[in-house]
Amino acid sequence: MLLTELETSACTENKRMTIHDTPQFSRMDLPIHCAAFTGLSLLNTRGVPFAFVGDEAFALSTHLLRPYSGTHLPAEKRVSNYRLARARHYVECSFGILSSKWRILHKQLDKRWNGLCQRTNILKQGDVPPCKGKHRKPHNNANSTKGCECTGAEADINCRLQSESSALYKQVTMFVTQQTDLCSLVKDHFNSDRCEHLSITGLHTCGDLAPACLRIFANKEECGSVSNVGCCYHLMEEEYVRSPFWTDTNPPLPTGVQPGFPVSKCLHMQEFSLGRNARMLAAHSLDRIGEYHELSSESLFFRALLQVLLLKKCGNDIPWGQVGRLKYHNFVDYVQKAVKKLCLSIEVSTDEIVSLYKTHSVEQQQLHVFFLLRVALAPVIEAVILLDRLLYLLEQGIQDSYLVQLFDPVISPRCYCIVSLKNYPGKGTD
């Protein structure tokens, strides 16, 4: 995959021009007339056209997929909107991985993006991009010190150490599942035929990545140890929970991916499930609340009042939608922005909003108590998830498996690490 730069500044200069009208877009050489999706097999994507995924801010065009607008949508359109939301989520995660590898993306791009695309394409083709800046030394290959501007014995040692360090550390970006072949990665990037006693380390492995690392460790003989700190429990896929967005069938998981919960045979036999709300709750930090004495329940209170208002205005036919995180100054501002985001054609006066807030303001303290009682269960749910992973390793016969607290829970709420070591016959513990 090569990166392509697309200049969009012309769109801001001409308000009638969209990104699809720019000369750079036409040079991307996308097919104009594509086969329809109807009747195509999802396993055969050769006839599926290229498409961009956007939100409601983009105008409709040939190559753009955007959600259906409106409030009272049929089930097919709601499912389509949900699938587009998932696609946008994966795209945002991809850019997150890209920005974590290229820190320059955290700054204003301007003149930097073109050079970044060129350097990335050079790396993809297996070449070494030239060093940037007048004070930078030329890049040294792993197997050679050619081009190293060094003189004297001390400089030769520095060049050799730099060459060895470049051979010991490699960065690879890929989608990891339990089917990932670590030996192939080692042999391809380190030019070594030896592949044994590998250690898998994961800090804040998101969603299903944590159980995938444990499955790789348990099933691959070349893996000798694992240290894993999981996070983002709400992004895990559960085997015995049906998504509320799917009525006829559950969405298929990518090839080679298994549900992240449960992983142990004990919970599999009971068909144990948590649900998304419980997994969201497991991410809350009871220690931080006790340390800083802060409750993040104001937005929950405003959301509950918004639901009361919508029930009053729309009856039981509440429109489907997601408010998400809004920046607001007070409850009046919150309601106005939420109604606008949900595309509702209802009239709500400021006096009506203020009256609603004053009527239910005494119930905000009750919501605080409910929130605290709810958060008190967060460590219990997180313990279920972590013990399920620990039990999986013990069921695989790996007895040296432990659950260790590594960090201060106030600084890092995901502070528990699963550490496991394999015993090799005749070699002791690695």
C-alpha cells in the first residue's frame, strides 16, 4: 500500500468546488463506472468499486458513501449507518497508528505531508530514504557501516554500535490476530534463522488485541514469555452477546479473528456474557474518583434531562441517533446543540429548558449516588475479564501465570499485567 497526497486547498478557495472536482483527485485514476453492489459476493471483492467514507458534512458524489439523514429511518438504513460508522472508526484507528509512528503528524502538516508520503513510499519499496537536515548523519545499514563519517578508533566503535542497534530494533505495523506468524516476522526483518524464546509485551493492548496476544503465546512453541496490560474493554467482541444494531444476523468477524471474551473454557461452558454497558463500566476508575473527588455525571444528568424533553416532545417515537460528546456552557446550550445534531424539527424555548432543569435539579444528587454505586462495580467487572484471561493460560498448562499490579491505579487505571512464563524441558524457566 502506497500513500497518496491529495491537495484540498483549492476547495477552500472555491466554495462551489468539492474535493472530487480537484485535478489531484482525477489523477488518482479511480474507475468512474463500477459494478453495482447487488448480487456481489462479499468474498469476491474484485467487482466492488472504490469508495470514500464520510459524514454528513460531505456532499454526495460518485465515490462517496455517507450516512442516511433523517430521524425516522427504517431498519435497513439504520444498519447501513451503523456499518459506515464502524468503517469510519477503523479509518480513524488507522490514522492513529500512523500518527503514533510518525510524530510529525501531531503538528501542522503544510509542507511536511508531501515529504512524509515520499519517505513512506520509499520504505514500502524496501529502500532507505535519505536523511533530512544539514546536521543529520547519513543512515547506516544493518550489515554495513558504509557512509559513516567517522575517523579514529572511537568513531569506529560508535559506527559499529549504531549499526548493531539498527539491526536489533525494527518497527513493523500490521494487524495482529492469533494467526499471526511471529517466526516469519523475525526471519524477514532480522535475517536470522533462529526463532525461539520470544517474548510478547503489550502495554494497553486495545480490545481484542490482548486476548490475541495470549492465544499466540499459548499456541506458539517459539514464544517463551508474555507480559500484557489490556485496555478498552468496550471494544472487545463477545461470543454470546448479540449486537443491538443487528436484527437478522451478527456482523462477521475478520478472517482469523476470534471473540475476545470469554477465552477460558470455564466461562465458555456457562456461555457467560457481560454486554457492552458492563464492559464500558469496567473502564471507569474508582481510585481516581476517590483521589480527586470528581464525578463525571453532569453530562449523564444533561443526557437524562434531554431524554425527558424528547419524550415530552416526541412521545414514545424517540428518534434514533447519537449525541456523543458536546462542548457546552450550560444546559440550555447542551439542548440546543443536541437537537441540532440529531436533526430534530422541534421547537424548544429557552424558558422551557430552564424550567425543566429547575424541576429536576434536585434529582441530580440522586444521580450522583447512582453513579457512585455503579462505578463501585467497575473493579469487579474488570476482575472477571482479567481472571478469564489468566484462567485461559492455566487451562493451557502454563502454570507460571500471574496477575500482577504494575502501576499506580490513580495514574494509570489499567494497572494490572498478566505475566506468564513457559517451562522448557531440561532448560529451566526462561
